[in-house]
Amino acid sequence: MKQLHWPIGAKLTAIILSVSGVALLAGLTVFTLIQMREARVALENSAMAQARLMALYAEVPLQFNDPKAIVDILSRTELPSLKQATVFDRDNKVYASYQRIEQKLTAIPDIRTIVAAGGMVVDSKSLQIVQAIEHEHEHFGYLYLNVSLDQLQREVSQRFWLMSGVAAALLFLSWILGQLLQKTISRPILRLTALARRIGETQDYSARASFKGDDEIASLSRSFNLMLDAIHERELARDHAEDALRESKKNLESAVQELQYLANYDSLTELPNRALCMDRIANAVFRAAREQRKAAVVFLDLDHFKEINDSLGHAVGDELLKAASRRLQSCIRRGDTLARLGGDEFLIVLEDLNEELNVVSVMQKIIDAFAHPFHFGGYTVTTTVSIGTCTYPQDGTDVQTLMRNADAAMYKAKELGRNTYQYYQPEMNALSLRRLSLVNDLRDAQHNGQLLLHFQPQIDSDSCRIIGVEALIRWQHPTLGPISPVEFIPVAETSGMIVNIGLWVINSAAVQLAQWRKQGYDKLRMAINLSAVQFRQHDLPEQISSVMQRFHIPHECIELEITESMLMRDVEGAIVMMKRLKSMGFRLAIDDFGTGYSSLNYLRKFPLDALKVDRSFVDEVTTDAEDTAITLAILSMAKNLRLTVIAEGVETREQFHFLVENGCDEVQGYLFSPPLPAEQLTQLLLTELPLKFSSTLVAN
Amino acid sequence: MVSACIYSRRVWRWPLLLLLCFTLFSPSLNASEAPTDPVIMRAVWLERFTRYIDWPGGSRVADANTPFTLCVWGDDNFAKTVHDLYQQQTIKDKTVLVSQRTDIAQLQDCDLLYLSSVKTADLRALLDKVRGQPTLLVSAQAGNAELGVHINMYEEQGYQRFEINIDDVKSSGLVIRSRLLQVARIIHHAGPS
């Protein structure tokens, strides 16, 4: 069934008209029926009353046989619709009759049937009444009335049409009222509909429906507004969520970019890191192979960076790395790659090489760039670079090989005294392999008794007597022979084995000193070198104290040697550690004094007992004016601070005399004795006491 | 316009009907039946007049223990007819005593006095005698009503009619109902009463 798509206003009007129409029709019908019934009843009552009255009046004329009088009575009836009036005598014979001339003459019925019917018979056309004419139970006859219903029906019909007109007018009024009423209902609903449509089109959920009153439409509008509030809040929440999601996505993308950057770049220098560097080398190799060209891998390392970092701190070290990277960047072409591999190691990838001279010029340029000191944070730092290089394809055709060979060349440069560059030679790989094997062998050396302590005497300048010894570690490799501490200590430090080795040194030195003390050398002093890693151990004082107590060695017999760089890394921490050691009675000395960057102000704060002048000053103390001046300054400062001064590396009489004349308290060097195994030093202690040092000195 | 149509019996049938009345119905004449003979009709009408006339309280008619005295002056035949007619009938629910009178001095107990064949001079004397007493005076002689008879029957166009002297009825203390007046000719007393 097809559905009507009427506007709500038309529907309301139709409903109102339908209801009104049905009600009016029903009312009209009922009214008409009631009217008809009432009119008929009224007519019946009226006719009956007339009949009774006429019968009453006809009674006397009938008794006194006066038909004329009866006709007169009948003719004076007040029933306008009377068609016929007839009086029957007691024999039911017509006695007198009267008929309206305009009424159609009807046949006179058998009145007995009417009497049998109760005195009244009504059909669609007429009303027939028979009334007995009696007096005191004496029957005289009957009065018969025939009343037409035409007039009644006409009147009812007229009233019907009148009421129909009124109903039509009322219907029209209903239509007008319907139009007005439906506007009061449909207009707010239509406004709501338009608002809903507009919101749907514009997605503007801030709009609200206006309403008056407190009826259902107002309630609907209120509910609609509440719904819009909820949607608006949800929209805002969604917008916020989308913003947050967008922001989160942005942050994520940024984080991913940062991660990608961190994965490929060094955060300090913003240079490509090892991973990206390897990728760049691979690309360079690929392009060089395709274009039949050469490429070079340049490995470089800042000389003495570790000392600078340890002595001046990480902040200075980081600044140095950044400044170094800028200088390196200035030395290469735009298309070349400069990467930081880690620590102070950098790598340069040079492409489109036609002549080796190109690489040489770059390396020389770098050497020259580092000839000038760096200035930052009030410090002036001088550093050089050691450079190793190899070329594709003759020194390697893959990334790993090229990097390893360049690294080997750089180590060669370092071995050659640093601040220089080296081309890769095939034999250089042997050195790299040696370093690798040293790391592996060192792990077993301690347990296999390959590590030894040698002791170098420390001589009192005035008495030329041995007043102490410095314990120096030695490694007797089963196949490689003696290995210098200069070579294996850095290996121990980088591999983390230095802690155990350091403890072993303390323990071994204590064992040996205890033996010497048993032999009567109870004044002998043992100098032990501490590594930077050991010095950072919080329980170092307790560890050393425990060892010494185990061997009944007084703490003042132990002199702990610390390098300048160890102190300068964390001055306050170093002071605390030194004070703890000092409070236990240990002697404290600064090793290699003069090579670092110690401040005199700090020097005053350290609870020191001695300074050891570095051998580099002693070497040329008698020949180089600058070294002479530095040594004199150190001696003077030590005196002012009431510190004992020990000169290392004293190898000639001139050096010894100069030092003695300028107030150096103690000396140590080959002039008196090289580092010796314990047994030999014991012999020296037994045989040379107390004066033979002087003769040896004289003899040399 | 109204037209009247009267159904009347044919004149030629009267002798036959009269004969029938005498032969068949006379012995059992009933006042409630429709009379056809003028004499009988007059006798019958006497009772019918009483239906619409009320006697004053305190009169004999008002007394339930006394019969209704119907007096007939003169005319023995009419007296007999009345006597026969009302032997079994009642007037005003009372038994009827029909009495023929000839003495003017003996009229005090008459409730209804039918004057038949009375000379005018006698009539005047008689009327004077009963004047003021509650006796209904009925006659069937032209001019009697004007003289003082209360109800006087007469014939008109073949129909029996009656006239009522309303003045004398009033003076006698009787009350005639309007319905009776409706079909009667109203007569007023002629000259001083």
C-alpha cells in the first residue's frame, strides 16, 4: 500500500477535520434521529391529546345525536397535519367524518384492528389513532384520526438540512481552527526538523532549538538540545582525542625519526655513527666497483684523548670531540663521509680517488688542522691525531676488511709516535692480531703465574740508601716473552681485567713487603700504583687496609701512587677518597707529576705526601731549559707545600746532582737500579746496605 | 374550506324502524341504547341530561338514600314509557321513582319534572310553584324554554334538539355543565321571572 507523504501540518489538519467530521456526522445523525423521534412522539402526544379532547367533546353530541356538532368539533381540531377525523357510533358505523380538502382522501380502515393494536398505528406515511367515546363506562363509539407524517418529515428534513449547514460551517470552522492549531504544533516540529537537517548538513552541533512553554514539544526540544549537548561533547571529546592522536602520531613520528637518527647518527657530534658509516663504506665500495674507481677509508684517533678526558672531565672531552669533528669536517669534501665510530675514533670515507696523492693531501690537511690548540671553557687543549688509511680495492674489497686494515694502519701510526698517518701494509694485521691475542691471554696470565712484580728502589738523596721500592708489574708471556705494561695495561683497562690485576698487585706487594719486614727491613716503604678504575672503587681503602692488616704491615709503609688525570676527573671525589686513605695512615703520592693539568689550588687541597716528577722532565733536566725551569718550579712548589719530591727516570750523574742540589728528596732510576725481581732486590738489600749505592753511582 | 358530510338515515325507513322499536325493543328499552323513536328518545334523553347537571348539596338528589324522583306532568303514555324505561335503570346511581303528577301542590319532591301537554297558563302557575327549588324542568313544547322550563326539546330538520334556559337553571340552583351547553341552544328567560 502506497504511503502518503503528507507534511505533518496537512496530517494534523486531516486528523482534526476527520475527527470533527465524524463527530459532527454522528452528532447530526443522532440529533436528527432524536429530533425525528421527539417530533413523532410530540406529534403522537399531541394527536392523542387532541383525540382525547375531541372524543370528550364528541361524547355529548353523539349522545344527543348531533352529527353536525361533531363535524364542527372535528373541523376545529388544532392538528395541522390531520388528514381525516371520523366518529363511529357504537355499532362501528361511520357517524360523522371530517377531511381536510388538501389532504388526499384515504380509505377508512377497520378501526377494530387499530383498537386491537392499542389505539395507535404508525407507518411511514401516517399516524392513525382510535379513541373510544365513553361516559362513565358507557361506550358511545370511536373517534378515528388519521394524521399525515409528511409535515413532520418535512420539518425534520428541514432541520436536518439546517443542521447539515451548521455542521458544514462547524467543519469549516474546524478547518480554520485546525490550520491555526496545527501551526502551533507543526511549526515548532518543522523548526526542529529544519534544525536537525541543518545540523546534519553543517555538522555544527553547537546550534540549539528554541522553545517556549512546558508542553510535549518543549520537552521534545529540550530532549533534542540535551541530545545535541551530548553529541557536541562527544564531538569535542573526539576532536580532543583526534588532536591527541595527531599529537601522539607526531610525537611518534618524531620519536621514530629521532630513533632513526640515533640509530644512524652520533648524538654528540651529529656525525654518522658506526652503523651508518659501514653502510656508507658499502655504498662507496659499490660505486667504486661500478665506476672502476678507488676509494679510501681513513681511520683516525685523537692522541691522548683518554688522559684529557680523565684529567679535564667528560664535558671538556665532549667539547674536544665536537671541535675535532668540525675541524675534520673542514678537511674533507662535501660528498665525503665523516663518521664517529665511538670514543675518540673517527672514520672518513673518500670516494672518486684517482691518485693516492689525494688521500695524502687530506691526511696532511688533518694533521695540520690539529696543530693548533683548542680553546673552550677556559682551557687550552692541545691534541694530535693518529691516522691510518687503506684503499679499495687493493687493501680490501669489503667493509670489514677495509675497516680492520685502516684500524691496523692507525695503530701503526700510534706506535710510530702519534701525530702522523700511515698507509696500510699487509704486515700491520699482525699487530692487530697480537692485540686480540693479548686480551685472551691476559685472562689466563694471572692464574698461570705469568704476571710478576718487579721492584725498583727509591733512594734517599742525602744518604743514598734505599728507603723504598716501587712495585712494577711484569707479564712473562709463555710464547711472546716479556710484555711491557705499556702494551698490556691499556688492554687490561679496556677489557675490565684491571680491577683484579690491581688487587693482585696490592696483595703480592704486601706479601713481599711482609717477607722483607721479617728479614729486618721494617722501615722499607712500598709504592704501589693505583689505576683509575681502582681509585673509583668505594671500598678501596678497606680493601687495602684489609690486605695490610692480614700481613701486619703498618699503613705508613705503603705509598699509593695516583696519576694527575685520576685526580682531576672528579676533584671533590678524589679529595674524599684521599682523605679516607690518609686517615688510615697510607702515604699518598702523585705519579707522573707535570704531565697533567693540575691546578696549584687543588694541589693544596689534596692530602698528599709526595710528588713524583715525570721522567720526561728528568730526561732533559740538564739540557733543556724549559724542562729545567719546570723541574725547579715543581721542586720549589713541593717545598712550599712541604711535600716530598721523588724524581723518576734518573739515569745520569748530572741529573742526580742537579736534583740533589735543588732539593729533590728522593730519586729513582737506572742510575741506581732497574726494576728487579724480588729475590734480586733482596740481595741488593742484603749486600748494598747502606752505602754501596753511592759507589755504584760513582762507578756509573 | 371545510365541508360537512352528514350520514343520515333515509326518511322512508322511519316507519319501519318505529314499528320495530315498538314490537321488538319496547319491553326491554334501555336508556343507554340509542333510541330511535322520538318519545323514547326524549325519555332516554332525560337520564342523559342528568349526566351533565349537578343538583345542589342538601337536595334530595344529594341524599343517597332517597330514590331519584322523576315526575311526569300529564300524558299518561309518556309517563308509562318513562316508567317502563326506568324500572331497571338508575339516574345518578339512584333507583328511579317515576311518578305521574297532576296536582300542582305536589311537586316539592320531584327531582326532575317532565311537563307534557301543559297549557301555557297552567305552565306559568306550575313554574311559579317550583321556582327556586332544585327540580329540573324538561319539556318538549315550543316556547316553554322562554317561559322558564329549563330544558326544552324540539325537532329540527328531522333531528331531535334541545334548548336550555340558562337563566332559570341558574336560579333553580342547578348547575349545567358546559359540555351539555355545547350542543344545546341557549335560551334566556323572556321577561321578568
